[in-house]
Amino acid sequence: MVRKRKARRGKKGNGKKNNVRLITKPKETISEIIKEPAFPQVIAIVSGKGGVGKTTTTANIGSVVSNKFEKKVLVIDGNVTTSNLGLQLGFLYPPVTLHDVLDGTITAKQSTYVHKSGLHVIPASLSVERDARYNEMSRAIDMLRVKYDLIIIDGAAGVGSEVKAAMRAADAILVITVPEIPTITASVKIIETAKKMKVPIAGIIVNRVKRKKHEISLSNIERVCHSPILAVIPEDNKVSESMNAKEPVVIFSPNSPASLAYQRLSSLIMGMKHRTGFFQSFLEKVYRIKHCKSKK
Ligand SMILES: Nc1ncnc2c1ncn2[C@@H]1O[C@H](COP(=O)(O)OP(=O)(O)OP(=O)(O)O)[C@@H](O)[C@H]1O
Ligand SMILES: [Mg+2]
């Protein structure tokens, strides 16, 4: 709705800046975008710059698909040098980790933990001294495909070998960005790298959107990145609060603006129709009206 309105504004507007139409049709599913009949089973969440919300997005999509859609979901901390997925989900000192799996000393099953939400998690080691044989990632993940409906790899930032290993192991990538020039420029690099590697790009998620004038518009992000925006996740204090509770925000505060956006995104990923109850659609409407007003 917000995107439609923005696109319309861009078409009519006189400013060159907004005179760009969105590439994406709002109802496209990921399968349609990557031109595969089935939804991607292994998704790597990546970004050009760090700290933009990869881990948060991994944990939240994982929780929705596992809890709401009742699918078998595994999230893996593929950010092996600066891991934090385990931390966000409350696994502070896991005795065995992805590092052990990549070393070949244990099986992936032995390093799988179950979060109280039901989500399966393979954390990475927090030790700075531990090297990871990340080139083994594809092999380790391929062995898990039979067990899960969806596997999400929480990737590292940038275009280093670690990120490439996660992208190679995935069927498609999701690129997270925030609406700021340096991060968008870095997103272009990762999109180009994925194209060179022939890894399908499912789309972009624009996170921490405050709907302020200085933010880069969605249409410009799509134009620069040549990829569709799948979701816009608003800036939401509940996300930080949920972090302290070691719970994904979709569980901690299911009706918060970010949670509603994550629920929509998860439906899109799984090719499912997003069903909104009366209360939820009311909240979404209130949120949209509030932000459209603040834009004027
Ligand atoms: N929509 C949001 N609203 C408010 N805060 C957010 C939102 N998304 C993420 N954050 C906050 O941004 C910070 C970084 O998020 P996160 O750890 O998910 O980023 P990351 O891309 O995984 O970082 P890294 O590159 O270091 O792994 C966290 O403190 C998180 O609470
Ligand atoms: Mg992270």
C-alpha cells in the first residue's frame, strides 16, 4: 500500500528523484521472482554492511515459518567470524557449534539446539581464536535438506569468502539494507557478486525504515539495486526490547509494526497467502496512516 502510493507519487511528481516506478508487483512470490516452481529451501541472508538487521531477520522469519506455518525450520549462524545468532536466541555458551560441524568432528544434528519457540538453531562459536572451515558449509547444509522445510543462513556482511560460502550453500539470497546511501552502495556490490556467482537473488528487505524525508526512497533503492523490494521493516523499539528478552520480536510482541512486516514477508517467502485478522489489519492500517501523515 505504502509502496503503491509512493510509486504513484513518483509517476506524477515533477522531481527527477522520485520519477521512478517500482519494479516489483506487490503480490509476487519469491518463487515467481527467482523463476523456480518451488520456494527456495535454503536462503542466505546477507548485506553489504554490518549491523543492518540480518540476524534479526533470520530469527524472525524462522520463528514465523516455524510457529505460525508449522514448518520444520532451521536457522544457522553462517556469520562464523562475528557470530551473534546464538546470542540473540539465548544460546550464550553452546558447547558444540557450527565450527565443530565444519571441522567434521560432530554431525549437524549434534550441534542443533531447540529454542523455546520451537525453532531449530545451529549457533557458531563465539571464540575469536577459532578458525572455521566455511568451505564445508555447502556439504553440511546439503545433508540437512531432507530434514527441514526451510533452512536460513544468517550470513556475514560484505563480499568476503565467508559470505560467498554461505551464498554458495543457498538456493537464493535475501539482501538486507537500510535506506541510507553507504549501505545501499554496499548492497549493489553484494548483488553483483551474487549475479557473478549465479546465485538467485530473491529480493531486498529494507529495514529500520522511519519514513523520514532524508531516507532514500524505495523506488530509488530498487532502481539502483536492480532487484525487487520484498519487504519494508519499520524502525520499531520492540525489536531492541525483544533482543534483551532473547526472543524474536514476532514472539515477544506479535502485533508490533516490525512483527506484522515479518509475518507478511514470511508468507511471501513460503508462497502462502497472508491472512490478516481484524485486529491485525486494524493495527497495520493505523501504522500506515500514522507514517503517511508524518511524511507530509
Ligand atoms: N526494525 C528494527 N527496529 C529497531 N531496531 C532494529 C531493527 N532491526 C534491527 N534492529 C537493531 O539493530 C541492531 C543490529 O541488528 P542485527 O544484529 O540483526 O544486525 P546484523 O546485520 O545481523 O549485524 P552484524 O552484521 O553485526 O551481524 C540490533 O541491536 C537490533 O536490535
Ligand atoms: Mg548478525
